[in-house]
Amino acid sequence: MTLRANAGKSLEHQLKTVGITLLLAFSGGLLWLLLLLEASTLVIVTLFTLLLPLFILWLRHFYQKIITPFYSLTNLVEAIRLEDYSLRTREQYQSGILHSLNQEITTLSEDLQHRKQAYDQHTLLIYHLIEQLDAPIAIFNQKQQLSHANGAFSQYIGQPWQSKRLSTSRSLGLSIDKNNRWSFIDENESSCWQLKQSQFIQDEKTYHLVVLTNIEKLLRQNQQDSWQQIIRVLSHEIRNSLTPIKSLAQTLVELPNQQDNSKKALQVIVERSISLQEFVNRYGDITQRYAVEKRWLSSQTFTEMLIALFPTQVISTEIKTDKIWADPLLLKQVVINLLKNAIEAGVGSKNIRISLVISLRKNLKNEQELVIEVTDTGQGIANTDNLFVPFYTTKDNGHGIGLSLCQNIIEQHNGRLTLTNNKNGIGATARLSLPYQDNNEQSIL
Ligand code: ADP
């Protein structure tokens, strides 16, 4: 009856009930014994005053011996839940069920600690791996807020991703539909980037992994391959036809009794054939693969040599790093092209100002880059879409090869070339960035 009444009550409550029962039984038994022995009231009072507190103390000690290990184990389990595996309990029993329980929980804690360490290492490895990848990668939490990303993603959004932590995906131009499919809010982005997505669970929460693949590069590569193909076929055909035309015209020019008019006409054919041949040969440069031989160059010597090539033009220079790591001849060809374009952009406008700045910068991936900027105050870029398309030119005597050639050279240096209008609305800036390794093994040219 008592057991059933106590069912569902706490262990502490049940132990207290047992304690009070024992206390009553002890007092009753003692009183009955003393009355049986006909002890005087003084003896009864004295014995009760001495023995009852002792009995209560013993009960209390017994109660604590049972309950305290449970408190310790509760603390231990709570610490494990909070992923603190360093806590250990002081063993009160060297055998029995509480000893076994303690042993089991300690083993479980150690086991979980090892698993957590392995898991943390894997997570760290994954985050390191993500950081190394060139594709922009972002991780969004359940509320579609940015929780982690890599350097390439920082480059994609144009600022360190950490400053956008917990920003909504929409504010970063990405959205997710009811079927958990990610897409760009701006549809134009889809022509440059492809989205790949997956989900994973960490700490019982679902995360979205979004990977952006630059298909623009791929498209440009395909476009370049097509250009190469066309250029090869055209060059072959033009060269094949030009060679006999030129030699026939040359033979005819040298024939005696040639009328002056005919001679002049034939001379024009020879000259045009030669310049057409040179023209075709130059197109071959756009697609050529170069043997890039990087060396250390002195920024000062490099700049002086460039300035000397444009004696009639004032070019201000700013050199913020003393050396450059690049192929000297190829880089020279690129910067000459950029300076030539800058000068030509100023034709017709008074007081064109051109500056050449060489500096070192850290990119968003925290890697060091050498940056060369050619800034002009010319007419600015009319159409930014076609700048790097071979044969695109806005000049009467232009060939439209310069920028394609520069881009080809810079990409073979694993660098980047951009040409943008200046923010103040006057002129444009060509900016090339090259990977920079600070090794001093080679001497500076
Ligand atoms: P080209 O100089 O023979 O035209 P490029 O490939 O060097 O060939 O340049 C292609 C086009 O890019 C130019 O015709 C011009 O319209 C534009 N461009 C290049 N550099 C500049 C610049 N600094 N300012 C304005 N437009 C430029």
C-alpha cells in the first residue's frame, strides 16, 4: 500500500519517508525497551537526548551517501551534453551498481570526446579545403543566413564574407524556392555562373552548401578555341593566296617595258600583300602559347625603359614596390600596349594625364599580388562588353588585337587584366594583377 502510494514520488521523498519511519520505529523501540526495564524518567530523557540526535545524524549521512553520487553523475551527464568532456566524478563506491554506472558514463564521455575531436578535425579539413578552392562557396543556415564562405566568395561579393555573416541570402543575390532549389535573383548572373547545391546536417541543423562555377571563363575558353580555329584557317588561306600574288606582282614590277601606271599599281599590290602578311602574322600572337619565363625585374628599371619609349608623352609614375616577378619581355609588351591605348584614348582632348602605378596588394584571399595600373583621363570606354574580343576596335586604324594579346599573356602568368572606366567619369584604368612570390633566389634584372 505504502509502495503504491509512493510510486512516482522522487527517490529523495521515498528515502525521507523511510528515514522518518526508521526514526519512529527506533524511538518507539527504545521507549518500549526502557519501560520494560523500568528505567527512571531521568534515564529515559537522558538516553533520548543522547541517542536521538546520533540516530538522526546517521540517517542523514546514509541519505547523503545514496543521493550525492546521483548529483555528481547528473553534473557529469550535463557537462557531456554541453560538450565538456573534462569533468570527472569522485568515486564513492569501488564496486556495485553506482560504481558500474560511473564507469559507463566516464567511458561514454571519453568515447564522445574522441568522436568530437575526429569530427572537429574533419570539419576543419572541410573548411580548409573550401578555402583552397577557386570556386566561390557559401554555406547558409536554416534561416538562409550566411554562416560560412571562402575567399573566392569574398571576391565574388567584392568584400570579406565575414562582414556579411548572418546576412540573408537575398541580400547576397541568391534565393531558394520551396523545393530547396537555389537561383540568382539577377538572371544576368546565370550567364556567367552556374549554381550547384547540396545540404548537410551539423549539430542537428540543416545547412545549404552553394557552389558557384564560373562558366564565363569556360565560355571564353570555348570562344577563344573557336577564334583560334577560325584564325588558323583564315591565316592559312590568306597566306596561301598572298604568297603567289606577291611574288607574281614582284616579278611583273621587275619586267622591263612596264608602263609607269602598271608599275605603280603592281607596287601597291606588293606593298599591300606584305602588310597583309604582317597583319595575318600578328593575329597569330593572340592565341599563341608562350613559354613564360618569370624573373625578378627592378620596378625602377622597368618603368624607366617604358617611359623612354614615349618621349613626347608625360607619364607620371608611382613605384610602391621595388621588384616585379614576371616574364620581362611579355610584361613589357603588355604595358606598352596599355600605355599606347591610354595615349590614344586622349587623342583630341587637351591635357591628357597618364599615370603608371606599380604596387603590392593583398587580395581577398589574403594572397599578395603585384598590381600595375595605367590610368588615363581620356575619352573613356565606349563599350565594355567587347573589349577583349579579338578584332574589336573603335579606332580608324585600329586592329583590335592589343587587349586580346595582353589578356592572353596575363592569363598565362595566372594573373588578371581588367579595363574599367574611372569612377569620377573621366578616362579609364587598365589594371593587371599578377601572383607575387617573395623568393629572393634569383637576381634582379
Ligand atoms: P586597338 O587599340 O587596335 O583598337 P585594342 O585591343 O588595344 O585594339 O583595344 C580595343 C578597344 O578597346 C579600342 O579600340 C578602344 O575602343 C578600347 N580601349 C582600349 N583601351 C582604352 C582606353 N584606355 N580608354 C578607352 N578605350 C580603350
